[in-house]
Amino acid sequence: MKLFKGTKIYSILGGVCPVCHEESMYKEPNPYKITKIMHMHERCSNCGTKYKIEPSFFYGAMYVSYPVGIVFATAAFVIAYYMLNVSLLNSFFVIVATMIVFMPLIMRLSRNIWINFFFSYDKQKAKH
């Protein structure tokens, strides 16, 4: 993953500070601890970037979560229906199960994408 350091992909998939790529934005690295799924640090301890630019900033991530969810649902459908030859009805249940299982990842991924619309990597603020 270090190969992509300095790119938006690194920040989005790693959930790290979009400016320096040095620290995780989330207090709890495991997205499946549901009670702490959205608990974020207020600022990056390395570069001081404030993650929540304004009140309700991450409401915009809801607009990102829809297409991200569609990607997961489409992948589940293609795998179930075309690769595993599951019926349409059962494919629907596979999609629902996929959306439930991956909901914490989709939520965090959407936040990561949203914040990366507003910040860019700054090599001078990185440690290395």
C-alpha cells in the first residue's frame, strides 16, 4: 500500500489523513466496532489538519455512500447471478446480505472519499 502514498487512493483506502498520509482519521481502526464506527480524531496529530471543516461536514458523505453502495451491490449480483448461477430471488438476498455485512466499510469509505474532495496531499507535511 505504501506504493500509493501521496495519492488519493492511499488516503481513501487507508482512512489516513488526506494531507500528510501519516495518521488514521479514526480513533478505532476496526470499522466493525459499531458503537465507535464514526468516532474520528478532531485533528491530525502530525500536520494539524482539522477533519471536520464545518458543522455537519460529513453529511455530504451520504451522497457518496449511494454510488459506493451500488458498486458493492452490483459486485454481489454479478458474483451471485453470473458466476455462482444463483436464482434472481436468491441474488436479491445475497445483495441485501452484502449491504448489511459491508455497511460499516461503506460508511467509512464514503467519509474517506468525501474528505478527499476537499484536501490534497502535501509532501512537505508528511514525516517521510
